[in-house]
Amino acid sequence: MLDEHGRAEVPRAEVFGMARITVLGAGHNGLATALLLAGDGHEVTVLERDRAAPEGGPERLSTGWERPGVSQFHLPHYMLANWRRRMASELPEVLGELEGMGGRRLGTLDGLPAHVTGGFRAGDEELRGVAARRPVVEGAFAAVAARTPGLTVRRGTKVMALVAGPRSSDGVPDVTGVVTQDGEVVESELVVDAMGRRTPIDALVRTVGARPPRLWRERLAFVYYCRHFRTDQAAATPVLRTNHETVSLLAFVADSGTFSLSFVVASNDRPARELRDVDVWERALTLFPAAERLRAASEPISGVQVMSGAEDQRRSFIVDGNPVVTGLVPVGDSYARTNPSLGRGTSIGLAHACLLRDTLREVEPRRSEALAHRFAEATESAIDPIYHVTADYDRHRMAQVQAELIGDTYRPADPSWSVLCMLDSLKAKDADLLRVYLRHVQLDLTAPGLADLPPAARAEVTTPGHVRPGYPPGGPTRAELLAAIGAD
């Protein structure tokens, strides 16, 4: 039997019985998790610490809705082709709501001239993501959540502690609910941490006497200096990231004729901190003629917005083969956070939410220890490879920037970085390689290999001592950037 969207019906929660599930966090990953679980018949309550609820259309959402608990709420977002494809399959109602609010299916190919892309080809539509500002994306999720049976969103409800029932024979606390700031106990068969990049979950698990989860964290992070604009040329705005010496430039189109331009630098690049000043930011933009021309035909709708870097990080609730707690699982950025400029957090979060839904079809929540192990195993198999590919990219790019900060050249032993740089440098010259590059970085979220390169390029990459940073011609040097921002 097919459901209303023409998909084969799947087993629902009545196989095991409805479970009470509490999701912590009403961002897009939290609401995606809640919608998927409510769709399977569970009774889901979402607790969100920020009080304000979304109201109005795209402009009111983007200018009047404040989410102090989300540091990147007003920073650029682009929903990758991977996210769009999964949303179309799993949560088509939300995707339709977002498009009705001005979100557009758009990809890098749509913003490039035909002499670069070779014109439209069959299959190019698969490489389109969704262009929209973060508040508009969350607004679409919230609108659908508000009309979903079995799903309740409570805003202005901060979780202060976890509640645990009788410990298992090996002393592991079993989480049975949470305590809010008003002292209310919200009982649950399962608690899902979807509180995002700065989740306080490590402190919360200590409230039930649990060991802390294990963390893997990178040493340095990237910082973002962004401005938003409005233009009647937004349809031609590319969805691009271009790397240059010690700096990257992001150009992200959004909804309602808006787009953003962002500089991305290393967190320890002290001279680049001057980019928080509008005049300095504008001088730096003169180093990028194409972006400056677009900016000149546009109206600024924000000052310089700064997002301090958060290092790539992965968290595991399984330590030495055993869960630190049961009845509690992390989803999305609460599990693994990555460099925002690659735009993969939403895709990873949605995939992880679907994985939790599928795991609960196999293991009922009351079997909390079995659920903890099964979800961790499934996460390691399906989510960790995407995280590691993304973190490897960040690690290489950061090492490249650090070398350039001291006037050196990055020479990694890992040939995968050279493959990616080769594709990056050739994508503007070869329409086939451009599509190979986009499929890897925006749709499949995998790392390209030597087999993806033509023979001549493959030979060059494998030459001992080969270095090819992959920078486009005419981009600024470090010295030119320092001169533009007025640094010594």
C-alpha cells in the first residue's frame, strides 16, 4: 500500500507501542527529528529554551525573530542537494512549505555562465539545493510542526537537569525524563539531544552521576565575517566557496532577492579580525572583482555579522564499549559539528534524524541499553564517514592556511587533498569535472579519488612533491589582503 506521497508504507510505532519522546531543541534538526518520530506514531514533545516563536513571512522572520541560543541564526545558510533530496523523500510537506515562503531550488550550476557549465544537462537538477535564510527554514519547519498530530513544541522551556531511573547492573544511569527551569519533570521513554553546536549535554549528564561522553575536537576553528544584501540580480548570484591565501569567500544566494557574502579566516588570524569593521570589510571585498560588482548593484541589509569559530567536534555516548547513559541519544550537531562554510550540518542532522527513526523501528525505546548500542553502531556506519570526510577537509584547509600565515607552502602526505585541490582548480575549465566535484561535495558528501580525474591530471597529482593549492587565478595574496585591511 502507498501513502499519500506515493511511497510504500513503512512499519510504524504501533509495532512496539507509542513511546513518549522528548526532543531538546527546536532548530531544524530538532524539528526534523520530532516530525519523523511523530510521523511514526510516537508522542513527541519538543522543549526549546528560546522564548520567541516564529511569526509572519520571510522578512519578519529574518529581521524580527531572535534566537539567542543559536549563534549562527543570522549567518548564511545553504541547504545542500543532499538535504533537498532527503527532504523530498522524507519530509516533503516541509520542503513545500519552505518553497512557498520563497525558498528556491538552486545550485552552483545555475549561477555560472554556459561556457563554464556547458549548458543544462539531464541530471543537473539533482545537484540543486535550496536557497533560503536560516530563520525562513526554521519557520517552515515550525509551521508544519504546529499542525502535526502528536507533536507539541514548548518554547521558553529550559532544561536544567536529567532524571534517571534505577541503574542497570553495571551502574549506568537510565534517563527517564528532564527537569525544566520551573521544576517540572517531563517524563519520557527517550530523550533526544538536538540542542546543536553548543549543547550543554555534557554538564546535564553529570546531573545523574554519569561519566562524561567522549569528545574528539580539533585545535583551531574558522571565523566568519558576513554581510547580507538585497538585489534584483539575486537570480544570477552563484552558490560558491572560493579559497585563496589565508582567506575564503562565500557567496550564498537566499530567498526573497537576498544573498550574502562572507569572509572565512582562521581563528588565530589576528589581523583579519579587523574585518568586523564595515569599512575594512568593504576594502577587502575590492580584492574580489566579481563579488564587488554584485555588491555594488545591491543594497546592504545588515552590518558585519561575526560567528566565532567552533572547532570540528564529535561526541560519543559509548565509552570503552559501554554507554555512559541510556535513554538519551544525541542527534545532528549535538553529536558531530563541522565547519559551517561547507554547509553540511543540516544534511548530517537530517540523515541522523532519519537514522534514529529507523533504529526505533528495530529496537523499542524501553530496551534502552540495546537502543543505545544499536543507534551508536548505526551512527558509526552511516554518519561517521560523512563527518570524517568533512573534518579531513577542514584539517587540510586549516593546515594550508596556517602554512600560508608564516609564508610557507602546505605539502601534505595525503594525496586525497591534492585530488580535491585539482578538481577545485579544474572545475571552471572542464564541465564534466565541475559536475564530478559538485556531486561529491554537495550531493554524495564523499571524498573524490584519483579515479575521478582524467589521466593527465591523475599523473600530476601522484608526482612526488606535487603541490597545487587549487586557487582561482587573480585571487588576492596574503600581502594584498593585509594591505586592504590596513594591517602591518
